[in-house]
Amino acid sequence: MTRLAPTLALAAGLATLAAAGLAIAQGTMPQPQPAQPGMMGQMPGMQQQMQQMQQRMMPGAQAPGNGAAQAPAGGAAQAPAAADPHHPGATPPGTAAQPASTAAFMAANEKMHRDMAITFTGDADRDFAASMIPHHEGAIAMARVQLAHGRDPGMRSLAEAVIRAQESEIATLRAFLARPR
């Protein structure tokens, strides 16, 4: 149990960091929130460690709560061209050189996550089914992006199989949700 609290705090911090990184990449910065009591407040130095990690992952980015980013002399603020640690060499989102497949994957991913934000009922079976439908729809959308833009025969075959399997599972999940309680 003593290791669980730091792990949960780190996970919460990473989620916050990811949201801030997305906001920075999109050229918007989240508004600073008042300090909230909780795990971060109970863990001395954790907030500072998270800010240092953000600086290492996104050089030139300003940590949340440290004021607004300065606009360049030529006009509107631009997102820093920070390296994506998961995709080295990737073009930052929102740049003109972004491939069409990247924009399509990002749109599918954003829709899937938005649609997965369901109101939970406390019924694990129904919540699972309701969450998995948009998750599978996201997989289908990503598979269709692969088919539209991918060239590898093995990946194209896998994308077709994903579509078939996910459509079948969506039908099963919808049938479950349609049953009376």
C-alpha cells in the first residue's frame, strides 16, 4: 500500500502533463488551477518533479501555472516544436508538413476518447459495454485510415481483420445494452 500512493500520484501527474503538452502543442495553455489538497500536496517535491519532467520532455514549454507563454515578435503564439518522446522525428501536430494520415489518426483518436467519456452507472457490465463501443469504433476508424493511407500488405490485411472483428463485437455489446435489466 505504501507504494500505491506514489504510483497513483505519478499517474495523475503524467495525465496532467499529457493534457498540458496537448494544450501547448495546440497553441493553447490551460488556465492555472488553485492548489487542491490531495496526493500531490501530501508528496513533497512531486509538483516540482513533474514540472522538471515536462521541461525535459518539451524543451521551451512553460510549466502550467507559471504565466502565459510569450507570443513571438511577429504575431500569434506558436506551439514549440518539441520532440515527441514516443515518436522521435514526428512532425508536431498542427504544422503544415503534417501527413493526411496523421491528421486522420488524430481525429479518430480524439473522437474515440471524447465518446468514451460516458456517465458511469455503477453497473460494471453495462459500463464496460457502453465504454467498449466507442473504443471499438475508434479501432475501426483507425483501421480505415490505415487502409486509406497504408501500403504494407500485412498491415492492410490486419486492418481489414480489425474492422470485421470490432464490428462483430460492437453488435454483441449493443445487443447486451438493448436487453432489459
